[in-house]
Amino acid sequence: MEPGDLNYWRAVELAQFKAGFLARTSHELRSPLNGMISGLQLILSDLCDDADEEREYVKIAHDSALKLVELMDQVIMVSRVEIGGQSLKMAAVDLDILLQEVFFLTRMQAENRNIRLVVPMLEEEIEVIADMNVLRQGLMGLIDGTVGLMDEGRIEVVVEGVGDRAYVGIVADPVPGLWCEPLVLGSEASGGGLMLSPGFRISMCKSLLEGMGG
């Protein structure tokens, strides 16, 4: 795949990820909002039997508010993920911090398909030389693409240090079939535009990471 083509597919893949993420988030926002409204409405209507029940509904509203803040944090983080230019900006990247960002951005997609996503907390600091935006997008795309090929199961990110090198792998159980048609066009695609299949997204993200020597 030529560098110019790869940059184009990066833009398409990221736009698709953001659109899908925001669609799922808008649905997820209803649950904590309803929890807050219902709990506070019972209190304001003086329908609680005693102070203990009132505190219980206050706690429900409080927990719902925290969930809402968490979802909004995810929306803000996704909005800040950018493509960047064609030239790679190689620098030291803290792998643990990056992996936790990727987990934060992809766990909702996994939960919606009854998939357990496991991303390790590294016991020691590991730095890799990479373009942070490309590495983040590549790992996000690999996980999100794999989620798109599964209905349930488990996806685990594994990290292994060998000498001065770090290896990151994604293990799915059950193992999904990888390839399917790369594009969905016209009325079959959301909004009538261009949509990448999960298999093509995985292959494209592998090319992204290989382009940095991964």
C-alpha cells in the first residue's frame, strides 16, 4: 500500500471509528441521564418513605452523574484523536499510558457485544519509539475491527518485553475469520458514504503499524 493511499485509508478508518463511537455513546448517555432524572424526581415529589430511601436515590443520581462524566470524558478524548501529517513523528511513547487510553476508547464497543476486553496494567515502565497518533489509531483499529467480527468472547492485549524490544499482540477467543469485502458503498453504508469492513480495517491498521517498523 502506497503512503498516500495509507494516509487516505487512515482518514476513512478514523472517521468511521468516531462516527460509530459517537452513535454508541449517544445511546449510552440515556441510561445515566434517566437514572439521574428518576432518582431526583422521586425526591422532589416527596415520594420517599424515609431519609434512608431518600439517600438511596441521591446515591443513584450521584452514581449516574459520575457515569455521565466518564462518558463525556470519552467523547472529549475521541474528539482529540487526530490523523496528523503524512510524515511520522517518532518519539518515546509510554506504552502503559497509551494502552490505557486505547482501553478507555474501545471498551464500550466491546461491552456492547458482550466481549470481555482485557488490557494489562504494566508493572514497569516501557517506552517505545513510535508516532503516538499512528500507534494509538493502529491499536484502536485492530481492537475495534476485531470486535466487529465477534458476537461474544474475549479480546486480550498482551505485552512481552524481549531485550530492548517490546511486543504487543491482540488475542481473540474465539478467533474470528479475518477477511471480508473491504468496502460497503451507497445505501448499505451509514449516511450513504464509504464504510470499511472489519477485516479490511484490521489489515489497514496492521499496515499502519508495520510502517513504523512494528
